[in-house]
Amino acid sequence: MEPLHAPGRTEVAQATPREAGAAAGPPPPAAGVPSNGASPSNGMAHSSGTPPPNGAAHAGAPANGAAEPAGEAGPASPAGGIAPGAAGPRPGDLRPSLNVRSRFPLGPRAIWRGVPEESWNDWHWQQRERITKLDQLEGLLRLTDEEREAVLATDAEFHMGITPYYAALMDPEDPTCPVRLQAVPTMGELTFTAADLEDPLAEDRDMPVPGLTHRYPDRVLFYVTHNCPVYCRHCTRKRKVADPTSAAAKAQIEIALTYIEHHTEIRDVVVSGGDPLSLSDDRLDYVLGRLRAIPHLEIFRLGTRNLVTLPQRITDDLVRMLRKHHPVYVNTHFNHPKECTLEAFEACRRLADAGCQLGNQMVLLKGINDSPRLVKELNHKLLLMRVRPYYIYQCDLAKGISHFRTTIDAGRRIIRSLRGHTSGLAVPYFVVDAPNGGGKIPVNPDYVVRHEGKKWTLRNYAGKEFTYFEP
């Protein structure tokens, strides 16, 4: 696996002369350390908790996590080009081209610049070192009085937890930073409105057995953990995420698996939480293995934000395990272009190279991404990362997140600005997940002007009207 950044490269991944000339000949040996004070990063940890056979990191492993066939692709150099002595790119070399990769800046290290590379790229370390207390946050950000008050006042309602990786993306001087607003508590969380609901989607009401929501005819939501790397302030499951009393015990998971086995109408399982990638590889392998062994089950989807908040979690061991259970669909949750770092790019690449189908479910958030320009930029970046923009969700009526909600028309304007103005692949569905278990309802712009018998008058993206006659 090639490193994420090269010695001599700045935190914004620009094409260096060495990289630009990689095809013309072997680059000179790498010298020095990167300008951010870190050694080359491979964005990977050995998730099983045991060292690789040679006692070293898997820095040379191929992108798909499998053993590299002899003579297929030359070894990666520290610069991401071809190592000295290699013949150059060959068939089967999955490394993305530089003009794609260079569009994604390397995530900053902030106050963690001195942390050894091995620790920074270990997802267990990232979890252990999460920011959970006010004094930790004050060491990173210039907090406002309101933020300082909110960190203390909201803890009883919803804990704070931010990985060093995601915390380093926050602007330390700007309280309106889109990453900061998603991770740092504000006093708006203590403002409750008449529309707020403890369980806005009635997930608990529609549980035939604990931890399993069965609302739609052929699919279920499987709650497997209460843990997340980052406790997003707009979380729709605040009532249970971060609360140890809501943990999915082994017995509960077994009961849910038995229910799925006995209900042959279920063909699709959404594995959720919390974040299912908070489970160990072995535990997740067990759950997915049990699901894949059910004859009537066709697909499952992993709902995870680790690609955004903890890309180090996407290890070679993890993707090797996931390959056993195909077809595997992964729905993630990028909300802003600032989250599209080189580390996130690499995490998505590993999953895509391993055959996983990736989709994005953005939540429309006031002051964060309620801008047509930003959403278009995000969706273009996601397609470069091989992530299909799937949904834009209207912010739910969860308790304490009313300050994040936009008008529904704001979302419709965004879809109108995308449809016809950019690739159809970059146009997601805009939906309201209806309160009290109503399910997802599309609220996209209406392009039908009128319908008279077999005559339809339609309006296109440019506002022009056209007539279509049915046979």
C-alpha cells in the first residue's frame, strides 16, 4: 500500500515535479520529512491487535488488501510514484492517477504533529485519544463563551466525542467552521421545540424484537452498537448513541439474527448503530457471516461515518474480511467538501477496490451545507472518490437539533440547481424521513406543469416547457 503523502509535500496534495515525472523514469530517493512534521502515512492500522508477520506496518500491501501477484505491479515509492528499479505502471495496478489524487488535500495534524505515524494511523489509538472534555478542546480551539458553556451544559443530554483526525479538520479560530459545527456542542442543543421528538422516526415502536426495526416489507434496520468515533451534534439517534445502557448485547444480536432467519420476506438488512465499524473485525465478520448464510437474504448495507471521521479504520484486514461477504453495500455520510481529504479518499478507494458499492447520505444542515454551490462541489468530489451521492435528507425532528434544520424549499432549490446543470450521477434524491415512522418521502422539484388526458406539459432544467403526448 503506497503512503498517503510524500516527503516534501505540503498538507495540500499538489503534484510535485517528482510525481509529475514518474512516468518518465524512476524518482530520486525520498529525502527529509513532510512539511507537516509527519513521516509518510499509509492511513492503516493492523486491526486484529496483533502485528503483521514481519512485525512492520503493511505499507507495501497492494490496494485491495490481497497478496500481490509476482510481476504484476511494481512496488510503490514514498512519493506515490514507482520505486527505483521498477518498470512503471503495469496492468492490474489500481493506484489512482495523480490528477485525481492531487485534488484531495492531506488532512492536517494540528496539535498532534508530534504523534508517531504508527499511532496516528492506528484506529484504536484514534478512538482512545478522542476529545471528550472541555480542557482537551481548549487545547485545540479558541472557544467562544457559548461553546465553553455548551460543552458542559449538554453533556448530560449527549456526550462529546471527537477523534484527533476529525478534530484536526476544524478551524481553530472560526466557530462557524462546518466541521466544528458538526462536532462541538452549541447551546442550540438545549432549545427544544414543540415539533421535537425523542424517537423521530419511531424506530423503537417498529421493533418486533430489541435492536431490529422492521417497517418496510422486505428490509430491516439492524442496530448492532451504540458507539461512534465522533458523536455528531445533528445525530437523529441521540436518545441511544453514546449511551452504554443502549448497547447491543450479544444475546440481543442473536435474537435479531434469529428473527431475520425466520422471516423469509426479508431480503435486505441495513446494519447500523452507532457505527457498525466500531465493532472489531472478528465481531463484524461474525454478524455478516451469519447474515450471508441466510438463504433468503440478498444484500446488506453497512451504514458508517468512519470514512469521514476515522478513515484509519479502513484497514487491509477489514477490506479482506468484507470481500468474503459480497455483495457488500456501504452507505456513508459526507456533509461538506472539507471532509474530503486524502485520507478519506484512500479509505473509499480501498473499499471500492475490494468490490464494495459506496453511496453517500448527506444531511441538509443550516449554515453547513445549505448551499447549491457547496453541494455540487461535494458531489463532484464524491464521484471522484467512487461514492455515489444517494440521498439528501431533510434534517429530522430529533430533540435538540432544531438549529440545524433548514426549510424544505432549501433542499428543493439545491436539487433544482443540480438537475440538468451537472451529471445525473451527481444528483441525489432529496427526501423527508417522515416523522412517526412515515418512511422516506421524495420532495424533489416538480417538473410537471400540467396533465390533460394524454397530454403532458413538462418543464426542463432551463425553465423551458415541452409537450409530450402519450400513445
